[in-house]
Amino acid sequence: MRSRRFRMAKKELSVGELSRRSGLPVSTLHFYERKGLIASERTSANHRVYRREILRRVTVIKIAQSAGVPLAEIAEALSQLPRDASPDTHDWERIAENWHDGLTRRIELLTALRDKMAICIGCGCLSVQRCPLVNEDDELAKDGPGARLIQGV
């Protein structure tokens, strides 16, 4: 019988490896660490190393930020994950449930912005006082200040 050689996967990633795997610059990873979003450990040579599950955290941070979720909200969500163990499916499900309503609201607002912004800008008048298309005689003013058509979603 032939002997098989198994390579043990490294338990940690260097900051350079985490950068390559995540597609983020090292400076961004250091920023996330300063903000408490991720944590590193130090080797005996004082080099930063990250547990492999940090890659998942970084991916969630990256996607959430690109969707417009503020870092404070991301930090709050990630603070619910265990620090001394790998998060499991239930941990991630709990975060998803907590974010569900907020993300749904954000999607509604972004959709309204996309769809209704063209109504005002499309005619070119940019009138705040009155708009012959959707706000004739400034009727929306009685509903309060701000972007009434988008806030009313």
C-alpha cells in the first residue's frame, strides 16, 4: 500500500495571505483591526497572524460595506460572534435575522431613490416650490420637509 502524505492546513493566515485571499489591502485589514472588527494574534517573532475564520468575517464586512451598511452596525453584529471559537451556522443565522428588517428597509429606500429620482430630474425643472409632474402647487409641503416621495416608502 502506498503511503499518502497529507498536508495539514495552516491554522493561521499572515496579514499578506489574508490580504490576498480577501482582495483587500493590508492597510484596510489593519483599519478593521483598529476598529475591533477583526483580531489578530502575534507570533513569537511578533508578526500578525489571523485565524482562518477571520476570512469569513472580512468577507461579510466587505459585502456589508459595499451594500451601504455602516461600520458601526457591522461592528455591533460581529460583536455577537464568539471571540474564542469559530462561528457556526447558528451564529451567522442570528446575525442575518437581526439584519433582515434593516436590510429590507435599505433595499426599499434604494429602490425608491433609483425609481423616483428620475421623476424630478427627468423634467429638468428641479423646482422645490412646485413641480407640474408630481408636486403641482407644492402639495407635498404639507407632509413635512425632505424628500417626501422617497421617505414615504
